Amino acid sequence: MTQWRRDFHLHAESGWLEFRTASMVADILDGLGYQLALGRDVIDADSRMGLPDEETLAQAFERAREQGAPERWLPALKAVSPAWWPRSTPGGPTNPGLSRRYGCPRSQRTA
């Protein structure tokens, strides 16, 4: 876990641009046997606020790829910017358009 935290801090990402971190967390959770819901399955695209412009999103997406983001998760994350929720975890989001997501480089949010 310490290694993951250090890696996430080394590759810090701003809000709505967490493609690398979200895909890596999804990969870790999948490897632990969780069934995941990502992208449009957990977030209402029309309810997002503070979304960066398209150029900034595209640059962050490409940077995530260059920095080793697991490719299998990127298409779902790109659809609405990073958002994920382990389906097998009780107590999922109750408000439309909200999810638990890694929105800052603080390791406690991921842990």
C-alpha cells in the first residue's frame, strides 16, 4: 500500500483528470476480486460541475496512457472522466451523479 501511495503522489492528478489513478485503482480492485462499475454506470455526465475543457481532458488522458495507466479501464473512464465504485461493496452512492472516486492525491481516499 505504501508503494501505491507513493506512486499516486508521484503522478498527482487534478479533479476530473484522474485517469491514471482511477484506472490503477480499478485494476487493483479487480485483481482483488471486486466487480466494478465505472464511468457512466456510476456518474451522471450532465450533473458534473467544474469540468476542465476538452483539450485539458485529452492531454490528461494521453498523459495517463504514457504513464502506464491500465488500458482496459480507460474507455469507461474517458466517457465521463474518472469515477468508479466496487459493485460488491455495500452502501454505494445514494445521490444521482455521485460516486466514490479518487479525486485528489491523498492516499486515505484510496485506502
